[in-house]
Amino acid sequence: MDVDGTLTDGSVTLASTPDNHALEIKTFDAHDGQGLTLAVTAGLRTGVITGRSSAALRRRCKELDIEFVYEKQGHKTGAQESEVAFLGDDLPDLTIMSRVGLAVAVHNATREVRRAAHYTTKADGGKGAARELVELILKSKGIWEEMIDKARA
């Protein structure tokens, strides 16, 4: 997955600190978190790739057991293409979207990204789009009901 605009709503919030530095704040959706937890429980390998670097992202990925975390990546390539589903929102995502087995755009993605996608979520980025993609994959594998039971435990 891309990060800004897919796992977040795309906002970049910077707060000034007393020592004249900036603190970056990211907001992640809890429903996306539950969906990604279900993905890992189901044995799906999850990952993020982003052009930015963020301690908040690294912490969230650790909390969700996201296996692959690629930061400061100007070009989003290098994965086993046919077995990858990718969730994107903006122009830098087009390269990998043209190469993966399932290219997914968040609802509020740019027009170009929506055109390149095999599927567009009903949810906006940072508002449950990742969860929607996980549900789509788990339902297509026929294991959604099993995952519901595991989520209750």
C-alpha cells in the first residue's frame, strides 16, 4: 500500500516544538487497522511503500505486524508483481499499479489513478479503504467468515 492518502487521509500535519523543530502527526483509521490485522491473521503478507519517512508510520506498522516497510522510495517497484494487490491514490503510484495483479484506487484518488485501477474502493483514503480491500481479498479467498470468528476471539 501507499501511505499518505491511502492509510491516512493525505493530510500532513506539522506541529512546531519548543526547540524549533517540527513534529509530524499522522492519523490512521482504526477500521483499516482491524482489516490489516485480519489480513495478517489470514496469512496475507502486508506492506507499505512511501516516498516519505515517518516514525509514526513505523510505529503503526509495528503495531499491525506489517511485514514490509519501504520508506523514501521515489519509485514504487520491485515486488512479485502478479501476486501483489496495491492500494494507491496519487500519480507516484501509477508505475506500480501498472505492474501488479490487482491495482486498487481509493475513492478520492486522482482521476489518473482511478482510471489505472482494476477496482476503486467506496471508502476514501484514510477512511476505511484499506479495510475494504482486505475484505475484498478475504471474501474472494472464501475465508471472510472464518476471519470474523477469529476477530471475535
